[in-house]
Amino acid sequence: MQSQVFLRHTPGCGTGVNRQVRHVGRASAFGNTFTRLILQSSQCGCSVSTLEASNKARRVSGRRAAARNAARAASASQKLTVAVTGATGLVGTRLVQRLAREGHNVRVLTRDVGNAKDKLRSRNTQFYGPRSWSEAVSGASGVINLAGEPISTRWTNTVKREIKRSRIETTRALVAAINACPKNRRPKVLVSTSAVGFYGTSETQTFSEASAAGNDYLAEVCREWEAQASKADVDRVVILRTGIVLAKEGGAVGKMLPVFKLFAGGPLGTGQQWCSWIHRDDLVSLYMEALTNSAFRGSYNATAPNPVRMAELCSVLGSRLGRPSWLPVPSFAISALLGAGASVVLEGQKVLPKKTLENGFEFQYSKLDPAISNILAGS
């Protein structure tokens, strides 16, 4: 009995001509073993050890992917009870919809129950005011903390205090409610939001999860914010440092759309500041992954793998809208409007999701052009 195995030689190896490697196997007396493989590939520089190493790497990668898929399938079939703060915001509304659509029970922790009920009409959703947070988190599978006042506004001393209070004090109160639960009723995981402002700003540096914190106002807020979340006495605390969230209903793109439609769009300031962005759907998926995947522990960057300069963001947006993007908004005008808060849009940071990718998370929108196209299509 004979069998033939053909190995196709890849370009750039040896002569670059497809080579045929024969493996002749004679059946043994028992009819179930073969003689060893004879490789005649010296001209292309291939070796048995190289092929074995390559095959082993593929097998390991395949096993990891299979394990991730199995974990996702298991979590998808398991119905969770999830407590959520900040549920009425740009990200929270879509996250609550996703949780409810997948059959999970959602407990919305809010300061204004009436307003939250008006904005969130998903099934399997309950609402809890500030005095009921302890009841809301007790017995929950996990907690997602999205609370925080918007920062793209004029920074008066009062506003700066509220920016810090809405993040740090809310997280402190949430963690206290979690830690007060009896052990057998305590959530297993807290997923808490933070921001890439943790790293400070730079036009030249590249930041990953291993980078140190910055020393400006937003970095200080993020450090204290994360420190409060880390005090939760649960099995896992996951912190997602979020970049610029792209969505039609709000965020950077939502605010820029009306201006571009009036043919008045262009970069803010010099246009050279970095924009570390993420599509809202990817961010929601990352929250779901952090909630259900036990491999997620510690801090992760919630940004797409391909950050861009502000000028490129405006160019892509203008191109997709069929509008010019050459009219810049000068820095002094933004500073006059936002005061110290202008740093949010005039300065940026190049942030890469190194640890996020290493944990196997797959971005649906890793590049800007498809992300903008999807958003403008209205999905």
C-alpha cells in the first residue's frame, strides 16, 4: 500500500518553485502502521524540525481558540444577573440592550429611577435608586461600573469637583455595597471603567497597559478612580481604560457630524494629536468578555489596535460624508470655549491594547475606515 503527501513550497524559500515531497508508506503486517516520512526538501531549506515547530504552534493556537470559543459558548448559555451603573449613558444603553437581548437579568443602579426607566425599556430589567444599591448588588453574578460625568465641557472648579466626585465617590459607594454583601451573596466580578487619560498625553510616546500613569489632572482622576475599584473584595476586578468611543448618537463622532454636514468640518487644533478610539459595539463586546471570561484580571486598554491622528479621523469622516475636512478649529477658540477642559480634545495619547489582544479579544472594527462607515450606515 502506498500513500503520497504533497508539501507545497512557499515563495521566498529556495528556488520559489512548487516542490513535491513524496512520502511512501508500506502497510505493516498488521495493516495499521506506516513507514517513516522521508522528506527531500534540502534545496528549499525546509527541515523536519521547522515543520514540526510550525505545526505545533498551529495546534497550540487552535487549542487556545477552541478553548475561548467553548468558554464563550458556555457563558452565552448561562443566564447571569448583572448590576450596572451608568446604564443611561452612550455605552450603558447599548450594554443593557445586549445583556437583555441575550436573556440576562439586568439591575440598573441609578440616581434617577424615573429617567432611567424612560431611557431603558429592555426586558429583564429592574431599577434601583441610591438607597437600594446594596440590595441590587446582593446575589448578582457581576457588576459593571460605567458611572461618570462627561468631561468634554468647560472645566470650572465646580465641574472638576463633579468630574472627580461622579467617578471616585460613586465607585467608592458601589464597592462598599459589594463588600457589605455576605460572601455567599457577593458578586464574583467587578468590571469598572477608566480612561486612557490615565497615561497623560503625548504626541510621541506609545502607551500599553504596562505604562506608568501620567501626572496631569485626568491622570490623577483615573488613578484614584481605579484605586477605589481595586478595593472590591471579589474574585476578579477588571478595569477597562477606554479611549474615544465612536457612535452616531454621541461621543466625538456624534458631536462632529452636524459640523461636517454644514461643510465646516476639520481637525481640532493642530490635528497632530493622537486619537485612541474604539467602536461602541467593540467596547460593549469587551465589557461582556471581561464579565464572563475568567482570564481577564487587572487593567486593560479598551482601544482599537490602530490609533490615528486627529487629522486622519477628520479626513475619513469627511470622505465618508462626502464633505470637506480642511477647515481646522484653532486651538485658541477651543481653549476659549472649554478652558482647561480643552486638553481633552487638543492633546491625546497613542494607546495600544496589547494585553487585551494577548487575552484573545477580537476587535470587529480594528481600523478606522470600516468603523466610520458602519456608524454612518446607522447600525
